[in-house]
Amino acid sequence: MNTRFIASQVIDQVTDGRSLSDILEVALLKVKDSRDRAFIQAICYGVCRFYSRLDVILSHLLKKPMLAKDSDVHALILVGLYQLTEMRVPEHAAVSETVNATEKLKKPWARGFVNAILREYLRRQEEIKGLIKDEMEAEYAHPAWWIKSAKAAWPAQWQSILEANNAHPPFAIRVNHQHLSREDYLNRLNADAVSAIVIPETKEGLILESAMPAMELPGFASGDVFVQDGAAQLAVDLLELRPELSVLDACAAPGGKLTHILEREPNLSVIAIEKDGTRLRSIKENLTRLQLKAECICHDVFDTDKWWDGKAFDRILLDAPCSASGVIRRHPDIKLLRQATDIKALAETQLEMLAALWPLLKPGGLLLYATCSFFPEENTQVIKRFFAAYTDAAEEKIQADWGLACEVGRQILPGMHHMDGFYYARIRKAISVQ
């Protein structure tokens, strides 16, 4: 089994528009050795994270661009270059094993070609470092449109955003308040020689010094803890929950915010909507593990006449589908999968979702709009357009010591407070229209 070949096949499929996590999950089913699995995963995530930089390096090694039909060879070369530039793999092993992987491609010419490219890099690596130092896509390891968009959106912070996107994410967890306190769980971790720190902006959040498989977390199987970034944990306080309220989680998968709502306030009537059956099953599994209950409905949230019983909600959480620009460090394939034209289309969908859900909110009720994006087009601009169309909607300001105050809502940029990028806006429905 050649681990480089498996990794290159995954990368090739990502560049063809498929999700890294989905492809990798399937690919790793065939790999029995845990070290091989970890190595393949590290390469796949690393190549996606630094794809733009690796591609610029390759452009300086090629005499002419590669053909689209040879995307598999292209992916394998990037796997080799990633090992040579970012990993502590001995150079001879990185080259020889990557070259050996060409046998699986059934392209006899590829062996000599891949060998020549990788050895050319080793001979010229200092020269190439000089050649690429002024190329933005190489320096920041993002496609040009990402860099341009980040600059336009956040002219003072764009560099820190891109650098955070390229960093490894912290391993953040949420303690189930119904089972034990954060302090008690922290003591349990310390007793097991696991180092962790409190996320001060949250009430239940911790960051572990080192990541570990979720199943190895003390009390995971019994529902004592949930893996969730600190930024996502902020939603529950913004909803102003109290007993007996009716709550709709409009885009609920995978159930992180939903379960947090129920942990914080068990005496609620909660409906969770998710149109994807597989993702709905993951919600139910999380509810079961955490010993919580909610009504889960598999339906498109837009088709309210097919799932809504006409009883208005006190609270609605709309964690809207978005570019996911704020979680690139967790999902680096987003850099490859997302296109500049997607942002406008996503913003239209977000506005349509708000319009579809607004009639479901009681007068005086609160809707919390959330995205894991840092693009204003998906955040403040969507909310401003919504306010322009609905006179019974008004912003309820978020008073907080986290993130940045925006014209409307509040933004956490990637890396701030050791968190993912997230946007929140609270919208109150008027009791009566004057």
C-alpha cells in the first residue's frame, strides 16, 4: 500500500469539487494501520491548506502547464512537494515513495517526470523561495480572489485572517452543564494528565493543549462533553432562553448548537429541521449520547407549509448556509471548493431563508442569525437588506467583550480569542407595527 498514492487520489477528487472529509473518510476505510491513516490525513489536509503555494512552486518547475487529463499526476507532485516543504519526512523517502506511487497511475511516463520535478525542486529550492516571496498566492497560501476579498472586507485585519486560516485549529470542547461543571471536568482532565485551558468568553468551553480522538475524551460516550469551537458556543447566551419557550433550530446539523440549547435550558419545546437525512441521523445520535430530546424533522426549511403546524416560535436560530470562510483552518478544502461567484448566491439564499422563517416568529420573539463567514456580503449586508424589507424587524444589539462590533451584528474574525470566524446578529420582532 502506497500512502502517497492514496493521498494524491483524495487531493485529485477535491480539486474536482468533492469534500475532503467525505472522500477521506471513504479512503481511510481501506487503511488498517493507524500510523498510515494519520500520515495520509496529514498530507491531505496539508496539501489543501497550502495548495496555492505548492501550485506556484510547481509553476516555477514546469516548462509548460500540465494538461487537465493529468490532474492525478499533478496531485501526486503536490503531495511530494508538500512533504519536502512542510513535513519532516527525509528527502530521499519523500522523493522515492512519491515516485513509486506513479506505478498506480498506469502512466509509464509519469515516473521519470515526477522524479525530475521533485529533484529539480531540491536543487533549486533556495532560488524558488526567492522567486515566490513576492507572489501573494504563495505567501498567503490562498487563491487570489480570497486574498482580494479579505482585503476589501477587512483592510486592517486581512493578513491576520489569512494567517489564521493557515494555522491548525485548537481542539475546543463544551462541557455538558447538565452532567457536571466545567471546573469538575477540568479537574478530571488534569487527573488524567490532559492539559486544558478555559475559554473565558464561554461558560462551558475548554481548549485542550493537544487534540485527541473524540471517543478518547473522558466521559464522551456518556455525554459529558461535546467537541465544539468556542465561537459556536456563544449562540446559546444570545438566544436569551428561559423555561417553556418554543425554539426552532432551522438548520440544525450536526446538532452542536441544538444540544447546547437543551443542555442550558432543558424545559423547552424544541424543533430541529434538517433536509439531509444522513445529517439528521447525526443530530439524533448526538441527542441520544447527550441524553437530550428534541423533535427532529427531515425537510427543507423553505417548505414551511409541509412541516410547520402554524404555532409560532419564541426563538428561532438560523445558522445559515454560508461560504464557511471562517472555518477554513478546520476545512482547508474550502479554499479549493468555493468560488468568488458563490458569495452573492449564498447571500441571496440567506435572505430568502430569513424571509421564509420570519412569519414563524411570534411578535416580541427573537431570531438569532449566525454564519461561520467573515464576508460582510453574507452578514451585515444581508441583515440590512432584511431590515429594509421588514418594518417589524429591528436589531437587538449584542453587548459583549468578544469579537468586533459591526454596523449590524458582531463579528469574530478567524483566530480571535482562539476561535473560528463567526458572525451573529439578533433580530427582535415588533409586538405591533405602528
